[in-house]
Amino acid sequence: MTEHLDVVIVGAGLSGIGAAYRLQTECPGKSYAVLEARGALGGTWDLFRYPGIRSDSDMFTLGYPFKPWRDAKSIADGPAILRYITETAREYGIDRHIRFGTKVLGADWSSEELRWTLTLSRTDAAGHRTEETVTCGFLYSCAGYYNYDRGHAPEFAGLADFAGRVVHPQFWPAELDYTGKRVVVIGSGATAVTLVPAMAADAESVTMLQRSPTWISAVPGRDKIADKLRATLPPQLAHRLIRTKNILFSMGFYQYCRRRPEAARKLLTGLTTRILGDEKLVAEHFTPEYDPWDQRLCAVPNADFFKAMKKGKAEVVTDRIDRFVPDGIRLVSGRVLPADIVITATGLELLAFGGIAPSVDGVEVPLPEQYVWQGAMLTGVPNFAVCIGYTNASWTLRADLSSRLVCKVLNFMDRRGYQAVVPEPAGELGEQPLLDLASGYVQRSIGDFPRQGDRHPWKVRQNYLLDSATTLRTDLGRTLRPVRPKVPVRV
């Protein structure tokens, strides 16, 4: 007999564990499972193992509101974040609901039975694969929007001629020894600015090669106000106050950047100049053409990236690649960057809903034609939700709101006696891309994702204060339509 669950959560990363906590807390009678394709929980924080991996948001907002962050560092390293996620899963018994090595191959909604049928690939400890099916009443994808199987890999002329080693950060080889080696990191995003100071201590040299500058800002590695509050107040109260403080600060700074871009430019370049002491260097390598927060801002704790440059262990070069040569990379300018190891921190590849392509009655849903409701559910797809975080703030802020909204929808359905609901707009919606960022990794793939509309609740706002005040107070009956069983046609 096929197993049936009330809810299936896809992904046992930061979002999936948070979703499971909300589900078992706010919908305690629901049966559920968390399906994880990999062999361990943690998602991004288990997969990525490159040197120095860390959060790009403070952990008081990236962490869960229900579990205080207790470590010293506000910007935390990957292993510390993984421990935090693992502790949360174990503390609340969520780990007992996780099914590892379980990948969703297909998800089909039945209009007759009002349930999902999931085709799963199960891989056991010995590597043997089997296929099975389960059914569920509600499907919640918490797998993020990155492709875990591959990153963005542009083609480089002459790559086969290079005598050294090429590594992509997403698949960092555990045995890689870069001690005393000449390293070139291609890219200028969060991964690149993390790798450079982490590797500079042991490598002979580390060069970050960028086509154009990125906004980079030094931030404190520890939060002194947080330290004082945690030393004097109960953990949960201190966590709540610190979280509120950091939310207000990050939202305020974001609004400042968007409303006064020229002033924000002067502020950021001024801070970087004060650290490096070289206006020409800052103008050439750290003053982008785009405005702050047109792309996500890179945060470097304790200015470690800039300190590595000042010590002479790291260099930034702004140029384009002509081709790889045996001993390094030749640039368009003619300069050759000598390298033993080249790291292609060239970005991630987007993948909608962890690769789940939902279908209805055997017909795949054309995702780019659908609209997102409340940043979570989709038109045309009953009893289906996705977890998508903020681009201008900590991912978990929106993720937690989305999980609480899913619970609200489930409880709403129970009260009304509905088996299924689907979002349905009243009238035409203006069309906008789901993620409003100019970043290359977004622009390359955003056409494969659903759209957002031009008004609430179809607009995916990048404003936690507004969302936190309205999301859970929305009148579900106005925009969620109950779905009735489709009667099969008998011939």
C-alpha cells in the first residue's frame, strides 16, 4: 500500500528544518516527512566545504527566532551554522522525520483524488537505488533555488593548456593543498571575498580576478551590543532584542542605499578608503558602476579581505580573461597572472524548487506562466508552496514567515473543510520577475521561474517589516479558491 502523509517537506537545510518545526508546533496533528536528496542535513552548509565558508548575514537574523544563537561570532563559519541546524533538528525531534538519500523525481497532482503523488529515488548506505511512490495532501519545497549538482561554469579559451589545477568552490576537494601555491580566484562575489583571506595565510599569493568591481563592506565579526545583552538578559529575550535591532538596522541601511544611492556610494567608498588608505586603489577595484543593492552587498567580517591586501598576501586585478596559458591566465591587457591553482568562483546556477517540476493530472505546469502568491504558493498548482528568502536581508526572515503562512493555510483548510486550495487573482496582474536583482546568476535563469505581480498579495516584497505585519493577517478566503474533486469523464 502506498504511504500517505499530510505534508511533505522537500529539503533538510536551514529552511526545511525551520519549516518542520513550525509544522509540528502549529499543526501538531499533521503527519509529515522531510525528504533530503543528500545523505546529511544542512543543505548549503553541509555541501559547501571551501576554506572560510561563512554566512553573509548576521546569525541573529539568519538563525531561527525560536532558537537563540549562542556562539560568539555574529557572522559565523559554515561548521558552526551546520552544528546549529543539527542541534535544532535533534532538540525538537525533527531528525526522526528526515528521510536521507531521497530525491523527488516527479510530483503530480490528481484533480480526482486531491492529493500529490511523488515519485522518489531512494539511495541506501550501500549506494543502491530504488524507486517508490508516496502520496501527500500538501507539498512544500524548501530546497531553495540553487542547483546543488553544478555551478555556473563559463567556457575559458585555452583551459586544456593550463598545467595547474582548476577547482569550483561548490565541489571543493578535501585533499587540495594550496600551501605555498600561487592561487587565482576568478570572481568577485561573496564566495570569492571569503576565499581570498581564508587562503592568503597559507598560499604564496592569492589574486582575485574580477571583470568589474563589486560593492564590499567591512562589518564587525562580533556584535558588541549583542554580547552585552546576552550577558545580562535571559537567552530568549536577548535573542529577540538583538534580532529586532539587526532587522531594523539592515532594513534601514537597505532603504538608505535605494533612496540615496550617491550618498551610499560615498559612504561605502569612504569606509573602504579608510581601511586601505589608497583612494586610487578603491576607485579602480572597489567602486562599481551599479548602485549599492542593485546586487547583493558582500560583507567581510573584521575587514579580513582588506587586511589580507594590506599585508601583501592578496591582490585584486580588474581585467578580462583572454585565455588560459600553461602557467596561468593571460588577460586582455596582456598581463599574465601566474597560477598553480585557479578557483572558478564564477557563481551559482539557479534551479526552480530544487528541480521539482510539478504537474497536474500528468501535464507539467508551465512555471514561467504562473504567479506567486504571498511569496509562497503558485497559481495553477493546488496545495503547493515554495520557500524563498529575501535577497536584501537574511534568508530565514522570509523563510520563517512562509512556513508560518503554510501552517495558517493548512489550519484554514481544516476549519473550512477544504481538501485543497489554489491562489487565484481577481483581474489581470502586471508582470515582474520573481527576483529583482541585476546579479548575473539571477539574470541567467530567472526566466525559468514563476513571476510576481504588481500588487499585494502577488508582489514579492523585499521588506520584512511590511511582510511581518501583514502576511499572517491576510484574509485567506479572498484569494485562495477551494478546489473540488474533478469528476472523471466516463465513456
